[in-house]
Amino acid sequence: MTYSRHYLLIYLLLLIFIATGCLTYSFTGTSIPQDVRTVYIPFLPDRTDSGIGDLSDRLNQALINRFINQSRLSLANDKENADSFIEGSIQSYRNQPFSVGGDEQANLNQVQISVRATFQFAKDEKPLWSKSFSGNSTYDVRTNPLDAEIEAAEEALQQIANNMFNDAVGNW
């Protein structure tokens, strides 16, 4: 009797192990419709007065890295030849004190960036989504504040690109 219980227990454990292994899911291109092979990612214009001249370039590069390196899509050179595309703009950029020290001066500042964007399949009349994305990051203003602000802006843009990518592939 105990002999069959051991086999039953081993069988159940093996079944659970196999079932959980089959439930693993990845966004590495498996959920993208078969007819979607390309994406067009233009420069999203910077409509802010941030003083950081390459926000559009940084966001564009972050989006390209996500879509090309984490999916099976290839980059289209123009919207007319793309199966899917992104449109939008950088809407706001704020750099404000986040933490004040004992001398009543800011120790940390926070960069907040907001982007309004749409993602659409070329064959569809309506976008898959059209919404705002935001990202933020703090930096120490006491050590090289200009470079630290640029690093914080880069981190905020990476968050935005990641969220845009996840929303695009998550809805497929």
C-alpha cells in the first residue's frame, strides 16, 4: 500500500513540475500576430523646454532597442511600409526638488517626463492604444548636477519606453 502511495506522490509531483514548465510565457515575439513583421518608430518631438536637447533621440533609441531586441519585429524606414507604428510626442519635463536636507537646500531632485503616444497596426483604422506614459527618477544635486540630471532623464525615458513596449506586446 505504501508502495503505490509513493508512486502516486511522485506522479503528482512530476505532473505539477511539467504543468508549471508549460505555463512559462515570454514577450520575445511569441505573442505578435504573424502578419506583423515591421514597426516604424519615428522621432517623437520634444514639446518641452527642458534644456536637454536630445530627449527625442534618447526616447527613440530606447524604443528601438525594446522593439527590435525584445521581439521578432524589424525596423521599417517609413510609416507607409510598416505593419505597425508609433506616433506621439514628449509632452512635459519637470525637474523639481524631491528631498530637502537639514540646511533647507535640496539634496535630491526628481525628473518627471510625460509622453503622449499611440500604437497602431497599419491595417487597422483605430490605434491599439492611445495614452500618456510617464517616468521619473531622482538624482543627487550635490554632485555634478548637470550630468546627474541627464542620467535621471535617461532613466525616466527608459521607464517610458519599457511601459510603451509592454503595453504594445501585452495587447497582442
